[in-house]
Amino acid sequence: MLADPLITAEIEQALAALTVVGARAPAVRVVDACPSTNALLLADSAAAGPALLAAELQTAGRGRRGRRWISPRGAGLTFSLRRVLARGVRQIAGLPLVAGVAAARALRGLGAEGVALKW
């Protein structure tokens, strides 16, 4: 079964509907393939403001403890989000887990099956 392709305009529309009044929605970019969404987003130092970079295929992502994270086409959501936060790293240590759980719950609520977090 083929996965639905990621469509930039649809992602932007969904994010705009969820963005708090007065906040800036992230700039959205979808690439067909890349080694790592995180590395690509970090390398884009010229860009300012919040950004979301999603990939259909990721070949050399990084997981916890330096583990490789390969995401085949259609096997999951592979994206990185850049946003400057006013709090320090210690104050937001649980944010990735909270975001993952919220995303999984939202996807299940939309009828997605087999949704799980990669730990």
C-alpha cells in the first residue's frame, strides 16, 4: 500500500489553522529524500524564524545515542521542526516526548492504525 505524498500547501494550511493568534506558523518545506531532516534544517543557517522540514525518505537520520535512523518511503513521518524558545534546554527536556505522544494521539483520533513512537 502506497502512502499519501506529503503536500506542502496542505501542511501549511493545517498549521495555519492550529497556530495561536499572534504567533508565526513555521515555513514548510518538503523534500523527496535527504540524509537527515535535522542536519539539513540545521545547515540552513540563512533561514530565520520557525521552520518545518519533512522528507518522504530519510537515509541517514540520527536517533538517540548516535544510532542510525533510516526511514523508508511511506514508513512514517520524518520531519524536523525549528523554533526558537525562550526557555532553556533543561526546562524543556520532556518536550520531544510530549510532542510525540500528542502527535500519536491526534493521528489515532483521525483513524490512523498502528501509530507508535520510536523510542
